[in-house]
Amino acid sequence: MSMGESAAALVVLTPGGAELAARLKTAVPTALVYGRAGRVASADVVFEDFTATLQAAFLEGRAIIGIAAAGTLIRALAPLLADKRAEPPVIAVAEDGSAVVPLLGGHRGANDLAKRLAGILEIEAAVTTAGDRRFGVALDAPPAGWRLGNPENYKGFAAALLSGETLKLRGDADWLAQSSLPFSENGGLAVQVTETRGEPGPHCLVYHPAVLALGVGCERDCEAAELAGLVESTLAAAGLSHLAVAGVFSIDVKADEAAVLDLAARLDVPARFFDAVTLEAEAPRLANPSDLVFREVGCHGVAEGAALAAAGAGAKLVVAKTKSRRATCAVALAPGVIDVQNLGRARGSLCVVGTGPGDPVWRTPEVEAAVLRASDLVGYGLYLDLLGPLASGKARHGYELGEEEQRVRVALDLAAEGKDVALVCSGDPGIYAMATLVFELLERGEDTSWQRIDIKVMPGVSALQAAAARAGAPLGHDFCTISLSDLLTPWPAIEQRVEAAAAGDFVIAFYNPVSKRRTRQLAAAVEILKRHRPADTPVILARNLGRDGETLKLVDLAELTPDMVDMLTVVLVGSSETRRVARSGGGHWVYTPRGYAAKAKKKSEDAA
């Protein structure tokens, strides 16, 4: 598991555990503290049900650091344990800081993470994996830039090695040579290092260093199967292993080409893109320079140029440009493992995320993962502040209210540079928020590079949903939302919508009900509503939801005045059918029936 995919869960059950968690967070700054309700004073996620919470974190792929007994963690997760190759790291830490034990996912990051945590506590991690303990290396989990070609042979190979067999090394690999493995020229076992397919078997593990740069080009909207088939046959003809491919490389105008992105996904490697100037610098090394290609894209070769640019100055072209009907590919061999992350430009991404009304418990795991992946955060400064530890280590681009278009332009520009950007909104990004402005700017077509960005909109809990949940179920039947701000919409249009919603007997959620200089709109809306529904219609005033100072007030429609409301308030006005029901602790729940009572009555009459 990549620690960047999901925030680690630091699970705390006691106040003493919370103090230890604060120390351990220095090893995992992005970790979210999960604290038991009533026992842990400050936590990012508060839980009541320990087992359900732990299982949910496990299924989300989060690394789990439990400040608890190992047995407690094991019993909670036992029903979920199936495939050790897919499980995230799970680590038990003694509350007094005396022990750190990786329980699961040892070779998926748990062993390394346990050692980092132990370093903070100035103790030794209780790593029990046999190969790690004896030889100082995990043969089934090679370092970054290396792949094991025949993992199916690992178990028997490891058993023989632990039983006293020696092995010979065929090829160069510092991480193996510097280990405590029992190398011998006459070893009965072998480890082979090669970019070719090698000779895998029960007595030979084959490791492939990421030394091949795969350059590709294709016509617009080329079928993914055609490019993938070309690459597969080309590698096979050259005797090269796809596991030695470090990345898929092309020209930047192909950053959104589905076939290229699909190929990278199939090979499970990054896709990176170079500008035409960088590719043209490789022209002297091309085997098949083309004036036609130069006229079309500004360089004499895409596939060969991209492969060579990625593999570096000491590389050689081992497969010259090979063509199918609509695609090309070429392969360059680098003198060492290729560091793809520092090459070219990734396809930029823009996630337009909704963080909910404010409380972290209303933030979805999808949004949390997107924020953690992001290199840059863009948004209203307060919204970025509300992210808390999720924003740690990110480049922040904070703006004031009223600078919405500037925010979106900056987010699009950053993503066009190849960065992973999160445009942060409160509530839901598609409800009176930034998502619509993103697509409006795309439609204007001001910058063609914006069109190549990978854009995703991720929903959040909206203010009207949060207000409704706090109050009961006022949105149980048909409802609508209306913004009373006339900054972007003329008041006559707003007034017409309020009239229509009132006549249609919709429950109405009013956003932007008032401001310091704008109060007449709410007063006018109330007058319209009074003509269509009873004076005692329930009205919910929900202010500062999910934040300090949250209030929820229930009034009659006849009582509602602008001075009861501010810009932090969502106003929910019931329909003529909306009802009150007494709460056991005082006050009332509010709900809008859907007609179940009438249905039950008819069923009873039919039975009679």
C-alpha cells in the first residue's frame, strides 16, 4: 500500500494513548487520529463502535496503527483476513510505548512503518518476518524500481533458503549484494536480474529492474486494444519483460489520450509526457526521424524521442519505432533504474471536492483520499483551514470570498502543469459551489491545456442535508433549493422561482438568505410563502453546522424575520404537509410525510 493513497488511521482508546499518538504522528504526519467517544478529547474521527470502525478503515485500505493490545486488533479484523497480498499494514503499539509489532502487511509497508515508529520511541520494532530477520531483505517485496517476475515460486524458494541452501546472483543488484543472503558460486538456488523474461522457476527468482522506457505515439482516439497489442507483440519479439518497463512516455498533447492512459494502467506504471522541444532535442539519436511528424507536432519523432528522453543520456534504443495502423512504439534501455517521478509531466488532475458543512465526520473517504493525493490545495482560506491535518505538507492557494473565478483558474492552471490539485469547497461542490464554474470555464475554451486535465467532482454532505438530519426528516418528500443572492441572478428570476416553489408546495431550502446589506429578499420570500401555506408551517434555522457555535432553531413561518438569520444560516421552510413530533428530551423533530399513513389506511380498508 502506498501511504499516499489513504491516510493512516491512528486508533486511540484512552487518554494515555492519545498522548502517545501525538508523538507517533511525527512519523506519519498525514495520519488521522481515530478516538473513542468520551475517552479521547481531541480526534479527527470520533467513534463509538471499535470493531466496525477498525474494519471500515481496513477495507478502505488505510494503514492501521492501533495503540491497543495486539489481540484486540486481531479479534476485530479476523473476519476480514483472506489475501495477505491485498491487506494494508496493521501495527499494534503498546500504550506505554514499550513495543511496536507489525501484525499484518509486513511486506506492504508494515515492517518499514513499524521501524519508523520504533525509532521515535527509541526501541526496536518486533519484526517477525523470517527473511527480514535472518537476511535483512524481503525477497518477496523488492525495493522501488524492482519487480519480482515469479512470485508464485517465492514460498518454496524461501523455504529452501531458510533450510540452509545457498544461492548465486546472476546480474547486478546492490540491494541484494549488500544483504546477508548466503551467496555462493556453487549455490543450488539462483537470483537472476534482467530486463528480459529470464529463466524463472522453483529454484530461480527473477527480478526485473525498471530500466526500459516505453515511448508511444498514436492517432487521436486510437483504440486502446490496438496500442496495447502493438506493445505486447513488440516486447515479446525483443524478448523483453513488461515488468522491466518503468513508464509509458509520449508527447504532452497526448496527456488525455485514452489509449496511452489505458496502456499505463495495464502495465501498472506511470504515464509521463514531454513537450515537443524536449523531444526534438533527441533528434540526433533517432533511428527514424520524420519530417512529417515534425510538421504535425514540432519534433522529428514521438515514440523514439520519448523513450530516449526518459531513459537518459547514457541510454540506447533497443527497439526502434514499430508501427501498427494507428500507433507506434519504441523502447530504450537505461543504464540504471529510471526515476519516473522526476521525468516529464504527469497528466494533471483536478478533484473538485466537497468537505461537508465542517465536522470531519461528514467528510467522505473519497474526498479525504483526494486531498491526501493532492500536491496543491485551492480554495477559500477558511475551507482550507477546516481540513486540519489533511492539509499538512500541501501547497496552499487560499483566496477570499468573491474571488471564485480566480480560484478556479488557478486550480486549472496548476493541474495543466501536471500537478494533482484539489479545489476545496464546503458542503457539496455541485450545489452553489465551484464545480459549475470549472465547467463554465472549460466551455469558454480559453486554454486548450485545460481540456487535457483529468477532472473529477466528488460529492460532499450539503448544508441542507446536514440541517435536515439535525432536525429530523423535513426533506422526506419533494423539495427544492433556492439561493436568495441576487449578485449573479436577477431578483425577478429568483422571485419567480420562489412563487413557483410555494405554489407547488415544495419544502424549500434557502441558501444565502441574507447578508449585512441584503435583507429584503428573505422578507419578500416569506411574504410569498405566507400566501400559499399555513402560518404555523415549521421553519428550521440551521447555523454554523458542524462547527463551533452550531445552533438549530425551530420557528413558525409567521414568526420568521430577516434578523433571525445570517449568511451562515440555512433556512428550511416546510411544505403544508410538514409536521412536528415531540422529542423525548424536549423540543420537536420535524418531518415531511411521504404518504405511508394513507397507504396503510387504504390497505386496512381493502382488507375490511
